[in-house]
Amino acid sequence: MFLNYNFPVKLLFILVLLFSQCIGQTTHVKDFEYQRKMMVKKQIAWRGINNKKILNAMRKVPRHKFVPEFYQEYAYEDTPLPIEEGQTISQPYIVAFMTDALDLNPEDKVLEIGTGSGYQAAILAEICDTVYTIEIFKSLGEKAETVLKELDYKNIFIKIGDGYNGWKKHSPFDAIIVTCAPTNIPKPLEEQLSEGGRMIIPVGEESVQKLVLIKKKNGKLYQHAVLPVRFVPMINKKGRKY
Ligand code: SAH
């Protein structure tokens, strides 16, 4: 008697609970979508970046999936965030700015040095044919690979290794983006840039760096500083700064 009376009540309770969880999850996803839209509008477009492909890519790629769970609620704030191994995911505006500076075409082959979370690679993969990316920390490279696989990116190739030397096998690259800072521009990266290729790279000591844009024309390199920045240092396998 007792059980019979309680069964429909229990069933109703379970159904209400399941339903509310579903609603909760949809609201959560929609919330991130809304935050992403606002991020693109206020942090990127209002600051003068109007390349539609970049804006669309940044509206699409779920940045919260690339940061540790603890920081997910801050994923769409105007700031870099900590990731594992004491590294950082760059501020959204810097990701947009560097991508814009590369003046990418859909058929371009791009090399990134410093995979980190994999977020910048995902943005590049939305815009270009093929993205090669190198990360020195195995744990970060593997984690980025898992996230990018979950999001179904098939045009991103990750290598664990020292990006100072580039990735000769797949060179030359139409564009190279470096997201860790050496004190001098690595020669192998200059060499692996194609004719007409562009490279964006932060250069300098840990406290003061400038973002340098390099273009290769008729085999010659032309460079100019575009923005003061602060990136994590480029290191070798022993952890020493370049
Ligand atoms: N592009 C990343 C930001 C990464 S921060 C993102 O979207 O999240 C810079 C990254 O460069 C760190 O993960 C760091 O481990 C890596 N790094 C530093 N020196 C490196 C080197 N010599 N080769 C490859 N990666 C390097």
C-alpha cells in the first residue's frame, strides 16, 4: 500500500529532476554562446578587427572547453587565463589581432609554435586548410589533441617537440604564428616561411616584448613591430629560455 502510493510520486519527482537538469544544461550552453557573442562584439569588433572570417571563427570556437574547469566561467573575459604547466591561453583580442596580422587565405598552410590549450590552433583551422602546431610540454600537447578531437577538427596536426626548429618536413609555410617569446627570431622559422609568407612573433625579454610582423618578399625579410605584448618565454627541452 505504502509503496503503491509512493511510486507515482517518486516517478514524477524523478521526471521533474531530469527535466530541470536538461533545461539547466541548455541554459548553460546558451549562456556560453551569448558570452562568446558579446566577447566578439565588445573585445574584438569594437576594437577595430572586422575580418568576418575571424569574427565568425571566434563566435564558433568554444573557448571554455580549452581552459581548466575552474576557469571556465571566466573563459569569455577580456584576459589571458592560466592553463596547466604554468602556461597561459592568450587574451581573446591578442588571438584575433595575431590572426588578423597573418592575412590568411583559405588555402594557406600555417605553422603555430606553442600549442598550449589548442585554442589558437582551432581558430586558425576554422580559417585555413591545414594547421601544424608544436608544443614542448607533452601533457599540454596531449590535452589539446583530446579537446580538438572532441570538437572534430581534422585539419590540425600536433607535434610534441621544440618549435624553435620549426617543422621542416611540412615547410614552407604560408604563415607562421609564434605564441611564446624568444629573445631573437629563430632562423629555422625564417627559412621555413614561403615566398610571400607572413610570420607574427613576440620577441624580447620576459618583461618587455614587441610583437613583430615579418614578410618574405623576393627571398628577403621585411619586419616591423606592431604591438607591445607579454608572452610566456620560448624554452628548450631543458627548460632554458631562448
Ligand atoms: N597558443 C596557445 C597559447 C600558448 S602559451 C593557446 O592558444 O592556448 C605558449 C605555449 O608555448 C606554452 O604552452 C608553452 O609550453 C609553449 N612553448 C614554449 N616554448 C616552446 C617551444 N620551444 N616549442 C614549442 N612550444 C613552446
